[in-house]
Amino acid sequence: MLNIPTSFYLPPEDVDNLRTAAAELMKQSQDYQKLLQEFAAHPNPESIFAEPPPPDPKDGKAAKKQNKPIP
């Protein structure tokens, strides 16, 4: 694969807006809804529109969710 540098950058607010728009388009898509039904998937609307984690003060990157084992 070629390593071609890019300067593509979107501010965090634009990324959030794109995610919101994508989620709305997916909700309105009959094809996507049919696919969900075929796979018996049940999307959680709260996770689709969930706020991204706050930036880590150490490096400014979003903190990763940590999966905790269920007791």
C-alpha cells in the first residue's frame, strides 16, 4: 500500500455533525432498515447520538472506553 501523506483534517465539531447526519440518514434509509431487520439488529438510539468522550488532558485525544468484565 502506498504511504501518501494527507492534510485532511476536520475540526471535532464538524466530525460530530457528520456523525449526527450519518445516523439520521441511516434511520431514514429503507435499505438500511431492511438490512437491520434481516440481521435482527436493534440499534440503540442513545449510542448513535452519544456524546464523544472528553479529551484526555495528557495528549488531547479522546479517551478510549474501557470494557469492564461483567461479574
